[in-house]
Amino acid sequence: MAGLAVAPGVTHWPGRLSPEAQVALVKALRAVARAAPFFTPRMPGTAKPFSVRMTNCGPLGWVSDQSGYRYQPQHPETGAPWPAMPAVLVALWEELSGYPHPPEACLVNFYESGARMGLHQDRDEETFDAPVLSVSLGDTAVFRIGGTTRRGPTRSLRLSSGDVLAFGGEARLAYHGIDRILAGSSALLPQGGRLNLTLRRVTKPPA
Ligand code: MD3
Ligand code: FE
């Protein structure tokens, strides 16, 4: 199914995952979180905790602590390698990304009802040629996206459970964030909250 071009470089597939596929993916993510428990990232410098908790799967994972933001092959607290990316996510990347190399990181963000994520760019990757693919599960998020400078107009989109979005081209370096989570908007996660998965290429592909 063709997605909706909601802005230059942004494609939205509302409800791309069926309710059954969402349940199966949550089950796979519970196994990921058993192997790689959610951790609380901290801001570089200040060490202020994020309100979002995170884990990763795939060969690399994104972490943030007092020393900085980076990708690394091990969990920051257990030292274990990240668990494998569920095959269904790799298949989604192959179908939707248009990128001829596999994703290397899947960052899993968990939002409880008061959590948010301030406006930022994703630029810790070595290559911006690949899009970032986002999968939303659970409560609806109010997502904000602007341009490639911090100032300037932004627009707001609701990301609902089962939605998939791709951010490529001129949107790859767009400022974006999560303003709030609409508590009680989904019954997928028994305790509520929202999971967001972002599939990313981190390293430059081999020549
Ligand atoms: C636009 N996550 O993990 S997903 C992040 O819902 C992040 O958890 C948000 O921003 C979340 O970095 C937003 C949508 C998204 C993800 C990555 C992008 C939009 C993006 C990268 C570039 C441009
Ligand atoms: Fe981001």
C-alpha cells in the first residue's frame, strides 16, 4: 500500500500494522526488554534524566549519558550485546525504506503518560542517506515536526498505534519531538503508555 506524502520526505502509513501484528510485535518487544532492560538515558553534561525510557535491538543501539550521545554494540548497564531485531521489523524496512542495506539499530522508546521528547535532530548517524522508519504502538502521540533549523514553522501530527512513518530526503534532518501522549487512547498495552520504534542505518554501507 502506498503511504501518504504528508510533507516533503515524510511518508505516513496509518494503521500499517494490523491489530494482530501489533500484539505479536509487543510480544517480541517483551522478549527484547527481558534481554535488554529499559534504561533511563541522561542528558550529556547535565545528566538530567529523560522522561522517556529506552532500549535497543539490532547490532547497534543509541545511548545517552553524561558523556554524550552515541551508538554502541552493548547495553549501557548490563554490558550485553543488544538482542536481534525481530524479523518482522527487518521485513518492514525492506518493504518501506527504499534503502538497499539493512537497518543497524532499532531504538525502542517507552513513554508513560507524562513523558515527552523535546524538539531535536537525529544526527548521530554516519550516514543520512537512509530514512528513519518509525513504528508507533499503544497510546496516541502528538508529534511535532519542523524544518532543518530550530526556528521556523512546525506542524503537528497524531501518531496512532500501528502507524508507520518514514523520514527521508529533506525530512531526515528535520527538527522533531513528542509534545504529549494521549493517555487511554489505546488498549494495546495493558498498563497504557506508548512504544515507539525507530529503525536506523548508522554506518556508511560498504562501497
Ligand atoms: C524525523 N522518537 O527516537 S518518532 C527519536 O516518537 C524520536 O519516540 C520520536 O524522535 C518518538 O529520535 C519520534 C518519529 C521520528 C523519528 C526519527 C526522525 C521522526 C524523525 C528522524 C528524522 C526526522
Ligand atoms: Fe528523533
